[in-house]
Amino acid sequence: MADRALPLAGVRVLDCSRVLAGPFATMVLADLGADVVKLEPPAGDESRDWGPPFWGDPAERISAYFAVVNRNKRSIVADLRTDGGRELLDLLASRSDLLVHNARPASAERLGLGADRLAERHPDLVVAVVGGFAIAGEGAERPAYDLLAQAVTGLMAVTGEPSGAPMKVGVALLDFGLLAAERRAGRLGQGSRIDDVRGSRIDVALVEVGVSSLINVLGNLVATGEEPMRHGNAHPNIVPYEVFATADGHVAIAVGNDRQFARLISTLNLGADERFETNAGRVAHRAELITILAGAIAARGRDELVGALIGADVPAGQVNRVSEALAMMQATAGDAWLQEAGQTRLAPNPIWVNRERLPVRE
């Protein structure tokens, strides 16, 4: 796909962020065609050293972690603590439509990224700021990483087995949730709307993303006043919607309505039971139903059962290891799924434009 055909072609982004949330957001903009310049301090983004593993010679400081959130960008080194560094910042900002950073307020002021300074010197620049515990106030100065955000927002409290300890999600989920900020910034690529958003300030904080992401769990608390609990791989409001052990692995089954449930029990050769005819009944009799289903599933082969359920139009899938998931994508992709990017190989952006995959340009 030619760069000029990409939705954000012509949009210029100055990425002053580091580690994960900001770099991931700006990488998606770059994938969509924006010209992204990453401004790094002399020591580099610290995630360059978050290995092993590394691509190539570790001395080159390209950790796998750094590589997966910084494709399609150009890097420039500048020490924003110096007058010369801030002069370069202003030069690049004057040529940009959007600036993204995740510096805490006091640090932002020292580095020339303070809100008032940017607004005065670059009144047309859209500024997107990734915060941690808060957008403003005392919490805005607290250092924050995804683990801390998952902890304080209640996400860990509802993740894990009922009798076990709180658990974090296996990836930095809340860092990726910050993509919501891009929806506004993405308007930059809609031609006549560029002038509509110039001078805008976009703020998003990890902790607010975390609490908002609780969705139905938070809704349950507000509606009932009852503290949400951990359900392991099950769902608090839908049954069956969880993982079951088979003879040779595990399957996930997600029944969203009564018709799907009827097809599930038919596939498992189970008889109808009026206790389980509605989702409300299945929630009320969760333990009994799960025991029955687990017994019927335990003797089946994983792949055989998933095939039978898919054939019956029951939502189901294997619980894959990461290597199996990669093999699945490579087997189903019309071309090589992993994309070459210099000495690295990266997963592609999942967005398609005009039925073409977004390219890795550099």
C-alpha cells in the first residue's frame, strides 16, 4: 500500500513519550500513515534495555520490548534539559500537528513540555498527554506503571481464582487502553477537520482508563452495592462463559444466549433441564450446571470438541499457548504474518485499510 493512501498520510507527530503507553499510541498513528519522529534523551528510551531478549547485539539496545512499540518511526536524540535541546523541540513542534508525551507535570515544565509553554509557542499544536494516577493534582506527580494501575483500579481484585490471590492481566492492558486518546487525534487525518482540532489538549490517565475498563463489573457494584469478586475464568453475569478441561487441553466456551445453550447441550448429548433454560437460571444454578458440563467435556479431545461446537454454531475455541497462537496466524494469513522490520520481525497492526494490511515502512 502506498503511503499516500494511508488514512493519516501527511499528519506529522512528535513523540516525546517513553516506555509503552505513549509509544504504542504513536506507533498506531505511524502505522496509519502519520510521519512520527520519536524524540529520545541522550540515554535513550529506557525500554531499549528491557531485555533480554534483544534483537541482534545487545549493545545496540534494541530490546524486543522496545521494538514492538516503535516501528515506523524515526528517532532523534535531544537533551531537553538544555537550551539547545529545547530549541530542537520547538523546531520539531513547529513542524508538527500533534505532540505526545507522558512526563509528569513538574518534569514536563523542566523539559519544555509544560502546557502553558506549548500553548504560547505553538498555539495550533494538538497536545496529547498520557498521565498515571491523575491528570492533575497530587496524584499526577506519582510515578505509574501498568501494574500499579491494575492494582489500584480494582482490576487485579477481580482477576484470578476465587480462592487465590489478586492477579494482574498477562499483558499491559491499561497501557493499551490509552488508545482512546487517539480517536480525537485521529481526526487530524480527515482533511477539512484539521483546523477544527488545532490547539486542542488531550489528557488521559492510566488509573481512569482502568476504572472505566471495569465496564460491567463496575456496573454490577453500582446496581447492587455488592463487592465484585474473582470468578477465575468464568463470567459474573453469563453462564456458561468460561474455560473447561478436555482430555488433552482446555477449551473456552462463551454462550451468549439461550439458543446457543440449546445447541451446546445438544452437541454434548445432554438432556434439557428447566433450571438452565434461561441465563438467569443458569447463573442461579451455576455450580450444578458447570459440574454437569465439565463432566461431559472432560473425556472429549480439545480439537475434536471445538470442531463440533463450531459446526453447531456455538462460540468456542482452543486455549492456545502463545506459540500456538502465532502458528495459527501464520497458517491462516494469506502472506507471511510476521513482518520484517530491519533486523526484527514484528506482529502487524491488526487494522486493515481498503482490504490491505498496513505496511511496516521502517
